[in-house]
Amino acid sequence: MRIIFLGSPGAGKGVQAQRLAKKYHLAQVSTGDILRKATRQKTKLGLQTQSYMEKGELVPDEIIIPLIAERLKEKDCAHGFILDGFPRNVTQAEMLTEMLKKMNLSLDTVLNLKVSTEKVIKRLSARIVCQSCEAVYNTEGHLPQVKGICDYCSGPLYRREDDKEETIENRLKVYEKEMIPLVEYYKRKEILVEIKGEGIVEKVFQNICAVVEKGWLKKKQ
Ligand code: AMP
């Protein structure tokens, strides 16, 4: 199974992708997570991309496309993968189509998680994340059992640098500009499904599983 998650920052892509990856034994590939790790470890990639991320701008395609190309060749992607945070624009989507074609592969489903802007701003302003496993919590309701410590891996929790009010605003602007043509691109390919991303996480997940399984069964017939 090869799936893409689209949706604005704070739509819940990471949370849902993590669950889906676990359920179907797929690799979860989050470009944001890869870049944040590189920044923390102060690698060449981290140093190259940190300033874009801090401003809420997209990292240039020349950096991100080769990064994904390499990642998709890794062994854990052979059984299938979920892309969370990639592609972010039509150029990246076109490159991905080319990449998969060369590997004799295709996408099964593109899920577009829809959440109102008001809700997204609230979620991002309250979000805290695990520095080790990227599990997501929020100060408005989903708190860890022990303050500041991740329930799953005991890693330290922190507020993302780009979840500051001014950066959130810019990230949403960038998202709106790039997403409309991207959504159109996948609509034309007839693999885009819109999912209501508001409400209880478990219910959203059930809807996602139903869509994914339907697409998967159709393809197998
Ligand atoms: P995310 O965790 O998906 O919200 O991504 C955090 C930040 O990483 C974004 O605001 C961008 O600066 C950068 N980023 C992540 N994915 C991409 C991508 N596919 N293309 C360009 N920049 C990206």
C-alpha cells in the first residue's frame, strides 16, 4: 500500500499516519520529522534547512526531492509507505510520480484531511511533541501521563519552534497557496479522497481505514 496524506499543518496527518503505519505495517515517511531530526543533530541537511523551517517556508525542492528519492529506496518502504508532509507542491508531486514509475510502482490513495482554519490554529497553539518519537499531545486535552514525558518512549516533550503564532500564520499562507493546485493534481488522477479531520481521533481513524481498505480491495480485483 502506498498512501499520501495531504492536509494543512495541524490537520492531524502525523497522528493518523502513525496509526495507519502501525496497523498495516507500512513505513511512515514524514519529511518534517526527517528535517527536525537533522536540525537537532546539526547535520549538513539540518543546517541547510533550519532557517526555512523556522520561518514556516518550504524547503527548496532541490533539497527535498533527492531526500525523498533516497528514503523511498530504503528496505522498510518495500512493503509500502505513507507519505506525511510530502509532496507539498505540484513539482514535488510530479517528481514523485516519475520516481514511482521508474520503480514500477503507483499510489493507492491520497487522503486529504480537512480541518477548519480556526480549529487548526487552536491545535497548533496547544501542541506539544515528543523529541524522540514525534508523538503528538496538546495542552488543551491530550496531556501525557507524566508532565513533559512521552507516554510511549519516555522522550522529552517540547513545543515545536514553528508552532509560534507568527510562524503558524505563514505556514497556513504557504499551505493555502500550494495546496489548491496539488489537490487538483490528484483529483485529476482520481485517487484523492477527502476525509473530515475534526472530531474524535479514533473516529477519524476508522473513516480513514474504511477508505484505505476500499481502495486497496478495488485495486486487488
Ligand atoms: P511539517 O512537520 O510537515 O509541518 O513540516 C515542517 C516544516 O518542514 C515545513 O514548514 C517546511 O519548512 C519543511 N518541510 C516539510 N516537508 C516539506 C516538503 N515536502 N517540502 C518543503 N518543505 C518541507
